[in-house]
Amino acid sequence: MSAIMPTRRIRIGDLLVEQKIISEAQLNEALKEQKKSGRKLGRVLIENGFVDEDQLLLLLSEQLNIPYVDLSRFELNPDLVTRLPETHARRYRVLVLKETATGLMVGMGDPTDIFAYDELVRLLKTDVQIACVKESDLLHNIDRMYQHADQLRHLANEVGQDLADNAFDLRTLSRSSDQSDAPVVRLIQTVFEDAVRADASDIHIEPDEDVLRIRRRIDGVLHEQIMEDTRIASAVVSRLKLMAEADISEKRLPQDGRFTLRVLDKHIDVRLATIPTQTGEAVVMRLLDHGSAIRKLDQLGMPEDILERFRAHVHRPHGLVLVTGPTGSGKTTTLYAALSELNKPQKKIITVEDPVEYQLPRINQVQVNHKIDLGFSRVLRTTLRLDPDIILVGEMRDRDTGEIALRAALTGHLVLSTLHTNDAVSTAMRLVDMGLEPYLIASSVQAILAQRLIRRICSNCSSPKILDPGEQAWLKAVSGEAECSHTFHEGSGCNQCNHTGYHGRIGVYEMLDIDYVLADALRRNAPAEFENGARDQAGYRPLLDNALDFARQGITSLAEVMRLSGATV
């Protein structure tokens, strides 16, 4: 094998001084710091702000006569990448990029590391050509491409082997950390670590006839990983049920529970639910990060006019403000943003939740527990005797809870709550359907905010989109024009967004103020008049119109707007 390694040895510091990119003084300062920390000189220069990383890599590429590869736009082949074991990829900070005529091209964070190069040639057993890559992009793609796949397969095999040999009994597993080397525990730990790294909101564990599916919900969409050995399913589910203090002997009925994990220096509250299926027990776990920062109202992405009106309502001394939308639409995030703004020493705030998703100082947070008959209505009755100024009710689920909340809003309290409805206009009628008196609703409800979360187009691979005839027809039907003057965008898919074309989400809102006209229609229980009055209200814009604004601005795609509207994409 002939080595394809730059033969010229260069001193990075001298080269940068020679090119007048840094000064002698900056080089000397970096060298002193390098001696103390033991880090590479190039990394010290970058972190101290003496040189830009792209600038340094382009210079090295030119001087060493090797290519510079932008990993954020480079298409990686998983089969090629995994030819180098994950442990070596992380140790030497390298990633296999592509096959060449003579061997393999690999990206290196430090292309001058001759020792790493020699080891790569030995491990890959072929000629190796070096390319410069940005180290932050390199590490991100190592996490993304490997995702502990080798470790998961290895642990799954261990669990399967243990079960086959009848040498592994979950019932004997202690919950203490000294048993963390058990294969099933390490498998679960790895699944959680991957989910937390990917910022997943849910983990689904689903046994099938021939495989075990592990799916993670990221930005509202599920991503699947498949295990070939179905024998591990019962072991994993039983261990999770042990952690959630559920009955591991009961496999015929649905169960739920919760537990807390420390994963990657984060405290994660896990809500677990199981359900028996034809092929075994399926598990869904909702992940709640207690350490995540509470957003402020002006960080939610609300249009300025909606933000001002919503803020005015939550600063009122009394009344009911509702935030509505389906599960996972960000209702709790919005309410906590409001609470963090209202959280002052002069205000007594009590929340009644299931579960308590975020912890705030100075606020009395109560978690309902139906197993001991500590439900929303019971806690609310007690809450009213504790002299609160502001009450947050996690969800208005029944007539009893709704009636207490409405009466609290009428007797000098500000009440914030959520409801599962599709839009702001249908929310008031939903309260009537729950059996609440129309005059109570009309007198207490001040405002209704409906919201959804839609995916943002990945900024790294966003490009103009040519609408197909179906999209043009839908657009004309909802907006009255083909909107030829607007350029819509879509994400083509890249390494940064895991080839989905989307990265992150943004809220879409519609706001309805209950004015005299709407209150009167409610009081008379006239749904048609209420709906007409709502749509004629100055400042009211439906969710769909606000979502289309984001599409016109290139923030989201037209496909996401169509998905929000329920249209077939």
C-alpha cells in the first residue's frame, strides 16, 4: 500500500505568522497555554479567537495540497463510515468520507497528525487520503452516523445470549448503580442517551413478529431503528416497568408510571405507558428535561400583535385565559413563558399539573395523583383556600374542573389553562359541550390562544421550490390566488438535518379576544353567531393564514402548511 499522506511537515504557528494571520505575541501566548493544557496548538488558537477555523483549514489545505471538505454539505455513506469502528473514529477524530480510485478518503480534524494517519492505514487496510474538515462538524457527524449503533447491536446480542442461556433474571436486578454493567441496563441507557442527544420528545419501543422497533420522535416526526432479535423486547420492557414501579407480572393490561434519569448531565423525567399488543407489550416514554430553560414570551415566535394582546390578558388581575391545541403543540411551553413573566414576589402562584413539567422558584406546583384520589378538581378546591392570585390548571378535562376554574376566574383570580381543541373559535363551544353554563363561560373567559408547531426548513439545505399542480391548486383554493409572486422554499436534505430537510420547529398562533359581541353570543348559546362574530373580529387571523406567512418568508415549507391544514401532501 502506498501512503497518500502530505510529505511536507509544517509548523502551524510559524506558517500563520508568516502569512500575517496571527502575530508573534499571539503565537507565544498560545504556545504557553498549549504547554499548560496539553491541547493541540491549532485548537488553542481557534478557541482564543486568534484565527478562524475555516481560515486555518483552508490554509492547511493549500499548504499540504489536500482537499478541504465542508461536512455540512457532504453526503456521507453510512456503510463506508462504519468501516472504521466508532471507538477509533472518536479517538483519532476521523471520518471515512468516500472511496477513491486507490483506497479511501478520510476527513481529519488535525491533518498533520502522522500517528493517527499511520493507525488509520493499519485499521482500514487500504491506501488512505487525508482531507481537512472542521472539527465541530466532524464530531456532530460522528454522533449522527454512529448513534451508538455498534454498541446497541452488541448489547442486544449480549441480552439475547443471556436470555438464551437462562443466565439473566431481571427480577434479581437491583436498582442501584452497581448493576449498571448488566447488558439490558446498558442497552436502555444507550437508547436514552441517543434520544437526549437528538433532542427527542418521545421514545417508542414496539415488538414486532420478527424485529424490535425503537422509534424516537424528533421535531414531531418519528425516526426508526430496528433490532433483529425480538427476545430482548420482554427484558427491556420489564426493566423499564421496574424503574417506573409498575407491575412486571401484569402483561395483559395497560399500565403507566414515571421515573427520573440522569442522562448526559441532564435530569430527565420519564413518563411511561405500556399497552399489550398481539406481539408483546409496547412502551411509549415521554421525556421531560427539567434542566431546560423556560422560554420568555417574546422568544416563542408569536406575531407582534398577538404577543401584545396575549401579554395584556395574562397581566389582568382576573379572568380565564385558555391555550388550546392538540397534544405536543407547545401549550405548556407557552403557559410557562407567561408564568415566568408573572412570577413576582407580590404574586401568589399555584399550579395544578399532570405532571409538573418544569420547576419554577417561588411557585407552588402540585402534581395530581389519581391513584390516591388527588385529581384536578380536588386540588383546585383546596387551592382556592390558599389565597392565590394566579392559578394554572394543567388541563380542563371535565365539567367539575372546568366549573371550579370558571368560578375562580369570576372571583378575583387569574386562571390559565389548556384545552384540546383544533382552533380558537371551536374552544368556547367545546366548554358548552362539557356541560358548563354559557353565562359562566361568557363572564369568565377573556381570551383564547390556539397554537400548533410546524417544522422549520433546514437553513443549511434550503432552496427554492417549484410548486406542482396539486400544490398550486390547493394554494389558490385557500388564498384565492396562485401566489406566483412568492418564492416558496424546501429543504433538500443534508447531514445537518439528518436528510429530513427540516431542523427545529416554530409556533403558529391564532388569538381570539372575547369581546362584547362574542360574550353575548355565548350567553345566548348561539354557536353560529359566535363563529361569525369571531371571524369578523378585527385582528383575528386563522392559524392557516399565519402558517402561510411563514411559508412565504421561507421559514417553513408549503408541505408543512398543508399538513397543518389536514390536506394530503
